[in-house]
Amino acid sequence: MSTPINVAVVGVSGYTGLELLKILTVHPMFNLTYLGTSEGGESVEAMHPSLLHVATGVAKKSDAASIAKVASLAFLALPHKAAMGFAKELIALGVKVVDLSADYRLSQSVYEAHYCPHEDPQNLEQAVYGLPEFYRSKIANASLVANPGCYPTAALLALVPFLSYMDANAPVIIDAKSGISGAGKKPNPLTQFVNINDNMFAYSPLSHRHAPEIKEQLQIQGQIEREVCFVPQLIPATRGMLVNAYVQLNESLNPFELLEKYYANDPFVRIRQAPVTLKSVAGTHFCDLFAKMQGKTLFVSASIDNLLRGASSQAVVNANIMCGLDEYMGIPTLSYVP
Amino acid sequence: MSTPINVAVVGVSGYTGLELLKILTVHPMFNLTYLGTSEGGESVEAMHPSLLHVATGVAKKSDAASIAKVASLAFLALPHKAAMGFAKELIALGVKVVDLSADYRLSQSVYEAHYCPHEDPQNLEQAVYGLPEFYRSKIANASLVANPGCYPTAALLALVPFLSYMDANAPVIIDAKSGISGAGKKPNPLTQFVNINDNMFAYSPLSHRHAPEIKEQLQIQGQIEREVCFVPQLIPATRGMLVNAYVQLNESLNPFELLEKYYANDPFVRIRQAPVTLKSVAGTHFCDLFAKMQGKTLFVSASIDNLLRGASSQAVVNANIMCGLDEYMGIPTLSYVP
Amino acid sequence: MSTPINVAVVGVSGYTGLELLKILTVHPMFNLTYLGTSEGGESVEAMHPSLLHVATGVAKKSDAASIAKVASLAFLALPHKAAMGFAKELIALGVKVVDLSADYRLSQSVYEAHYCPHEDPQNLEQAVYGLPEFYRSKIANASLVANPGCYPTAALLALVPFLSYMDANAPVIIDAKSGISGAGKKPNPLTQFVNINDNMFAYSPLSHRHAPEIKEQLQIQGQIEREVCFVPQLIPATRGMLVNAYVQLNESLNPFELLEKYYANDPFVRIRQAPVTLKSVAGTHFCDLFAKMQGKTLFVSASIDNLLRGASSQAVVNANIMCGLDEYMGIPTLSYVP
Amino acid sequence: MSTPINVAVVGVSGYTGLELLKILTVHPMFNLTYLGTSEGGESVEAMHPSLLHVATGVAKKSDAASIAKVASLAFLALPHKAAMGFAKELIALGVKVVDLSADYRLSQSVYEAHYCPHEDPQNLEQAVYGLPEFYRSKIANASLVANPGCYPTAALLALVPFLSYMDANAPVIIDAKSGISGAGKKPNPLTQFVNINDNMFAYSPLSHRHAPEIKEQLQIQGQIEREVCFVPQLIPATRGMLVNAYVQLNESLNPFELLEKYYANDPFVRIRQAPVTLKSVAGTHFCDLFAKMQGKTLFVSASIDNLLRGASSQAVVNANIMCGLDEYMGIPTLSYVP
């Protein structure tokens, strides 16, 4: 058996940090040597009481130099802007980085139009967009991988196979729904139980920051700029994401067969003959797809677990590829059903 | 004070029957003289335990002749096909009818293409589509009103104001979500708690029977046939409906102002400056609207209570108009918030 | 018809303030002339968007002298301690008060042991405990009514009828469950959707401040001091409260008959032959009761809407009685079912 | 590495069957060679769509002789009565059995008083009650293990440590709550989403069939017969179970310390210093305990996943012990949090 690979998780107190912890605790080859938070000092059990008797350790105040001493790869589960500071230092110290924030997902100009000035443009140029189904070989050689956003992951897995058939003049309509864990752990009025139970509503309609990420990737993959109309919504579920896209095709085709063929070698993309559900993928890395046509309008729908395929399990898949391990080593397959 | 008007509810055991009961119990002018079910014999309290100490009575086996003796208007809360049998008899006996089923909503050919052979084509021709904001004056003179479907109610209130601006060649995309009460009271595997809690999924995507209803009304109102792509979905909420429509306009415009002007005299259509929610309308007859443009794509979103504005309160509004009462007499305004 | 009575709501921005608003908006005799908040300046629509087109007005910075000019009765929907400041002033100015806080519910010594030093002991002595089924005639003559806590309301309606049969040496066991709206509107980590969805847990077990309130009322009503073991729990529901009590009786008896007789003249207490549910009472002032014996152990269970019978509708019933109106004028009876 | 052990699952289409499938699919030593249902012919993917790309196979019409050819141990996930037919045959054919039904949990007289005539009294005498923390060594030598009920598992893990301190004359009060998956997969009106969402209610209060199971085990473990008052309730959550017990002790003691000592060698019983939650154990085999005293009343609370510790993971732990494997081999530890 090969030697374990030491890894760090920076930002271990949040939901994606917890999911990373859960995966890494049972991963056969990654050895978790460093837990970082912004203040340091919290035990795993205090941050995540469900891990009592499962995982131990005390977080340190995150510090790149200390990480470099004990880990050869770091997962950054930090807000945007905070992430690029750490990534820059870690890369300089020879530590590979999987960044779960938005900091390395976009071209500099698009990033700066939607987020803030970029502080690490050199690494940004080298960063690889970590959607393994499309960028496997680049990821294998990358030292910095930008883990995609949750909505873009689902939208791109649904749309990219159809790119060459799409009418370039019609907008790509995306009506998306996310479970509440996507809003993070920090209390806020919108995500109070009383506000979301039996409720549903759009937020940032036509102005959410994942729209430019989807748009840029569609352009890279399809070599044409397209209009993307993106409306995200919160639904009363803890986890899971359903992304419905409506696009105009130039011809009528059998979308099930096209998807089956496109993802024939991708076991974690499942093509369904019935509409996808949130629960079939909750707790797993799967992306389920369903598609149907009416005239030249294609309806294609993707469901993922926003915290796993939309964040933490995709991060570990990227790390597996970067480290030469089996792509799906230690990746969860058993859904939260019933 | 004027004389009370005697009314009947046929099909009182289901959810829309319950909502009719709740409204009619406190309605100032309607006097509920007849409760009908398919078998008869059940007490209100046995069918609807929440009405203990609130409403009493025992259902009779529904019979048109008996209804005609005690009521001048009947609400039919029956499945399609069952409804037209009763309506035909009741109309012949001089009883006005508000039919909550699909039986009189469509032209005969469209009805027969999507449901079954029509057994009452004569009355079908006279029936008025009961969306009061659009057909008030016709309803006032009707003896048979076809209460609209829940999805069409929300979709039409959202779309009709924009009809004259819409690109006739682009399809109308409708991504809709309904609470589970829309599926009725009868137990089925899809609507079991375990199946829908923390879950969400489309059903009958691009083939639901409310699509031709929306399409036909858009054609009547806009005088052009349009493609309607309609994807309904179930969400883990008891009641409420959110209908998102995406259409291409011929020009850019301020959709908030347009809607404000269009519905200036309709107090139960509320134009929102923030995205609509399910809860703000749950328990009420309100339809809340929100609209926003990106380029020439219009996103317009409507929320209603599927059992009230989508069925029972709309039926009572129609009955109010048919009987010359104030349109909104006895109509619920206080939402289930928090 | 008699003259309307002008009333004020102080603390109108929270959940119980909203419920008061909803009831008073449609109340036939109370005329809402004053809305107060701690800062003032918020419109009803901004505080409670669901009331758009239903209620209007702008809150003032709460001030007793201004209230006294425009209202003869005030509802205080304030935190404990804040309430007694206002009540003292308002009473001095001749304004009747229904206080929804804990400030006037307990004897001074018990209050000070569990809350804080009491700042208005004189009025405390005159205050009447506002559980109408037990204290109707005292409430009619009171100028200050202490509206009971939600848990005590349910527990006392369940237990008081059995007091003369209860074994004085055995503790009263109360296992209680509350919907999340009971925790108030302010965001906190416990009441985030992600934390409570699919979850349930006790809080302050055996140390909640409603235990001494229950204990003191049981002592007043039964003239014996009893041990009360009280465990409250949060459940994933917005509103509703289920209180299960387990007590030892000195003899076996038919609890259904006893309760039927005890509450024969109380239409808002309903004795059920099947276990009570949250939904049958949600949105109403009803308290539903179910009881069953095993040997000499009595199991008695009560369900109420925590925001209505447990707060706002009970407050309006108290005000009705204090003002000589029909006890149940304007009180909601139609539950949020389905 | 040792040879895999071939096992069968009979009754694979239900929720406990699914959970057995999920565990056995990743179990290092059990090799699943037989899937049985009452009719046979269904694929794993058709019964459990979430297992697409995870598990395959087609169920056979369950038959003991066929099972005996391919498996040395069988899990019976069948209703009571159906189970004892299979168990009798399988034992006769030399196949070890873990029975998840009630058929072998009780003494014959108690079983027949609460269920039906027993058809396999000989094996009933040999059957071992499969609560590993109490009966490990007997399980190791058993060929037939009766997997405990979900409520009894939680109640007994909470109560047994205190048995020698309990007042024999006071009843054991148990107020229990279960997620809806405990009611099984078959549609019924009670478990429809609309009926249980935002709701909660007791069922079979003081007459549920798990009460005699708890009572009999308390008597076996404590050698005294005790009164057990048991009230189970359904809550709006998919999985999880919270069992609160209230008992009178003969003395005051530190319940946390007592539990810590009692379960010092049982890693899947976790003693909490804060009240237990459903979610911390959902998806795992853990039983979390919290206890506190008020005078001589002990409040002790246990949470488990009703489908895992209350059924399928406990069954696999029993099978591990019966087969000489590590007790916790392949047992899930990562909870469904957030």
C-alpha cells in the first residue's frame, strides 16, 4: 500500500468544512494533519457535536507556514477574498491547493466586475477550473484548482453536452432551487426556520454572482458568448439543489441518448428516465440529469447535493486527481434516502 | 339587510371542499344549505376534525334534484368528468354553478384532446372562464362559471399584462412549483411525507394538462397562438404555488410600473418590489407578482395559495359576482404568517 | 351599535404583535389607534409584508403619554422588564393594560427568583392572571391583566380539572413541544432552518421559567404545593404547541367525561376522543384536550396555537372581557388545515 | 484476509431493507448473495432509484431452500407473522437468522397477548434479544437473534443503567417521538405530507405494542415487574427518534457520571452534556443519551436513528457478533448533518 498523503482543511468550522472532515475521516489515503479556523482553539467536537466519538482534534489559527510543514495539499473552505490570501502563500510554499471559494474560478476582469480587486492574478492564470468531467487532465497537472460553485456545477453538467446544438441567439434560461445549507452557517433572518418553512422565494434574481461563472464556462466550452438568465431560489430543504435549464436548440434530438453517450465514462453523472429528485443525490457526489424536448425547446434538469458535488466531495475528487489517486477514492455514494 | 342566498357544496370531503366550508361558514350572505359527498352520511366533524365547534351538518349523497330544492347556487368540488354530470342537471333545474373542475375551462376540442369526451357541449359553450380580473362582466351574467386551474390562475395573472409586448415566435417558459395539497387528499406514494420532505421534483414536465389551459387563454387574450413550455414541480410545503415565467419581449420596459397600472383597480393582485413568497399569500385570495427584465427577457413571478386563489376563494369571488354581491365579500385576507 | 373602543399595540414588530394586528384589523369593536415599537418609524407593510393591502399605518416610538391620549386599552407585546415600565405608567394614566410578558404573572418572590427585581409591585398585587376559563369574573373588573405564558396556558387547561383527584406526593411530569415561532423573530443559531429541520431537542429541561408559573397556578387552584418537572422541546413546525402531562391520581376515573363536564360552557376548549394535533388548532384560539388513564396514571394532552391561545388571541379575549364585550368577539376559529 | 460470508436480505423493498442494502453494499466481509421480496422480479434500481450506479441485482420471490444454498445468514426485514415462517425454515436448514420483526422478541405469552398465536415456539425459546450492549456474549452463540424494536432500543439504553436505583412502585413514564419513516413505506392517510407537515400527534397512547417489549426487558434486567406508561408520537421528520423517560429514583445521583461509567466500553452509546438531538445520530448507529435530575425524578433522554440503530445497523452489528467479526465492522458513523 502506498504512503498516506498529508492534507489540511482551512476553515473547518462551517458546513463545507464539516463535509470535508466527514469525507477525510474515512478516506483511505488522505491523512488529515491540520485543521484551521480564523481564531483557532475549538475542538472538532465543539464545532461539530455530531462528530463526537468519530473525529477528534483542535483547530489552529490558520497559518500558511505551519500548514506547509505538515501537509502537501490544503483545502480552503473560506469566504472569497480570504481564500486568495492563503492560496498565494501556500502555492509559494509548494503546497497544492483546492480552493472552494470563488477566487480562482473566473477570469480576472469578470471576477473584479462581480467580486473585488484580485490580489493574486499570477496564480489565477494558472488555476484550473475543477469540474472533473470536463477538465480531468488539466486538474491532474494543476497545483491550484478552483472548485466550482454549486449552481455552476449543476448547470454546466446539464448544459455543456448540448452546446453544439444550441441556438446562439436565444438566452439560456436557468431556474434554480437550493436547500438552505447553501446559505452557510451564520444566522440570518432569511434562513430562520419560521421564514423558510412552508415557503419558497427567489433571491438575487437575474443578478446572482454564479451567473457570470456559468456564462464564462459556457463560452469557454462552446466558444460563443451567450446570454444567461439565472434565477436562484431557496426551498425548505436542508441540502440539495435542482437546476432547470430551458434552451432553444437548432434541431430536435433525443436528449436522453445524447446524455447517456456523453457521460458514458462518468459514473457520477446518472442519466434518469424520470425527473430527477433532490433526495436521490443528497449525501452523495452524484449529479442526476433528466432532459426532454418540446419542439425545439430543451428542458434539462440537474440535481446535486449542494455541499458535496457542489463543494466538498468535488474538492476531494479534485484532490484525488491532483495526487494521482483513483478519481473516486473515498467519495460518498449512499444517499440520504429515505 | 338583503336576504341570504342559499348555496350548496358538492364534494365537501376534500381539501377544496374544506376551504369552501371555511369561507362559507363566515360569509355574510351565503347560507350553506346542502353538503354533498359521493356516499353521503359523513358529519362535517368526521370529515374535517378541525371544524369541531365551528361547523356542523351531515353530508348527503349528492343529488341534483335535492340541491335544486334548497339552493340557488352550487359549488362543484368534484373530479373532472364527475362534475359535468352534475352541472348539466343543475343548470337544467335553474341552479347556478361554479365548477372547480376542468370540465368547462377549455374549448371542446382541446378538452377532448387532453381529458375525455365531453358530455355537456351545450353548457360548455355558455360557460364563462372564472378569472375575475379578466372576465368580471361576463361572470356577472353567467349561470355556469368554470373556475380556473391553480397553475393557469397564477400564470395568466402574471403573463396577460405583457401579452401585447411579447415576441410571438419565442416560447413562453413556465417553471412552476406547487405545495402538496394541490395533489389532493387521497394517499399516494409520491405525496407521502417521507417521499417529499427535503425533496423536490418535477412531474408531468412538458405534458401537464394545465398547459393547454394556459395556452388557450393566452390565445383568447392575445389573439395569437403561442408555444407554452410548462414544467410543474412539487415542493415540501403544504400550500402555496410559485409560478415563474420567462418570455421574450419586443422591447425593454419597466415591468413593475406596467403591472401597477394594469392592476390598479384589483386589490387582490399585489405588485411587489421584492421577489414574491409563498407565505405572504397562504391563507388568502391574494396573487402577488414580481417582475424584472434582463435585456429583452422578462422574468415574471406569481405566488398564490393553490387552494384559495387557485380554487376555493376564487370560486366564492365568482359566486359573489354572479349573485350581485360585493366581489370580495367574505374573502380571506389574513395570511398564514408567521 | 355601540361606540368602538380605541386600543393600542405596543411592540408591533414581533410575531405576537403581528397576530394582534391581524385580529384587531377585523375586530368589530376595537379600533386600533396606536402602533408602537422601540424605535418608531416603520410602516406596517415594511414590518409585515404579508399585510400589504390589508393594514396600513406607521409605528411610533412607544410612549405612554401619547398612548393615553388615543387609547383606553393597550396590549403590551414586549419582553419582560420592558413591559412593567410601560404598564406602570399606563395604569397611572387610566389606560387598561393586557400585558403579554411575564411581568405580572407571578407573585413577587417567585418572579424575582426567576426573572429580575420587580419594579412595579403595587400593580403586581392587583394584576389578574388572564386565563379566562378560570378567572373570567376577576378579569371583567381588572385594569391590568397578565396574559399567561404559552406553556402554562396549555398545561393549566389540561391539569386544573383533575387537581382534586391528584396524588399530592407524586410529581407532575410535563413533556412539552413548541413550534419555532415561540422562540421569537430574532435570528439565532438554534432556530436556523438547517438546525431544526428534521430535528428536535429539549431546551432548558427542568429549568425553564414557565415551570414556576405552572407550579404557582396549580398551587393557587389546588391549594397544595406540588412538584412540577417540566421539559420543553423545539419541533420542526412554525406554530403550535403540544403539552403532555403525566400525573398520579388517587382513583381511576373517566377523564373524557370529567373534561366534558368541566368545560361544558367553554366553547374554545374542545375535548377530543382521539389524540390532539397541532394543526387542528393552528390559526385559532382553541385548546384541544385528550386524556386517557392507565392504572392510576393519567395522561392528559393539550394542543394550542402558541401565538394565539398562547399569546395574542388570549390577550384579545381578555380585552373583550375587560371592556364588557362578548368574550369571543373577533376571535379566530378557522384553523390552518390542510 | 478471511473469506467473505454470504448473506441474504429477505424483504428488501422496504425502508429497513434499503438500509440493509446500503450497509451491506460497503461491508468489508458480508457478501450479499440473495435479495428476496414477496413477489420477486424487481430490480434494485426500480425498488430504490437512489441506488442507481451503486447496487445492482434483481429480487427473487423469497424462498428458504434457495436462500440456504447461497447464504449462511439471513436478515429478515418482514412484517411480524411473515417472519416466523421463514425463520423456522431457515434455522432448520442451518442458516443463521437476524429477525427484524417482533416475532422472537417477547416471551410466548406476552407475544400472543399483543400479536397473534406463535407458530414457532421452539425457536422462540432459543432466540436471543439482540441489544448488543446487554447481550453480547449470548448473541455470539446464537443462531437466531431477535432484533429489538426501535422504541425499546432507545428506552432500554436510557433506562437499564438506572434500574437498581429506581423506585419499584412508581410507573416508568415514556414520552417518545418518531420520524415518519418508522411507519413504513406503504401509503396511508396519517403519513401523507399534508397531514404531518407542521403537525405532531400521539398514536396508540398507552396501548402501543412496544410497551410490553420494554416492560419485559426491564423485568428481565431488573428482576422486578414495573408499570410502563408509553406514549409514542409522530413528528414531521423523516428519520430519528427521541425517547424521554421520567422515573422516580430512591436517591439522588449524578446521572451523567453513572452513564459514562456504565457505557465506558460501548463506543456507540454517547453520553451528552447537552440535550440530545435527532440529527446528531441520523444516518448512524449511535445512541445519544442525556440525563438530569430534579429531586428524585430522573429525566433521561435517548436519541437514535429509528431505521439504523432502531433496525438495520443493529441487525448488522448482531450479524457481525454472530459471525465472529469485529462488532462494528461496516457500521455507519457519519451523521446526516447539516
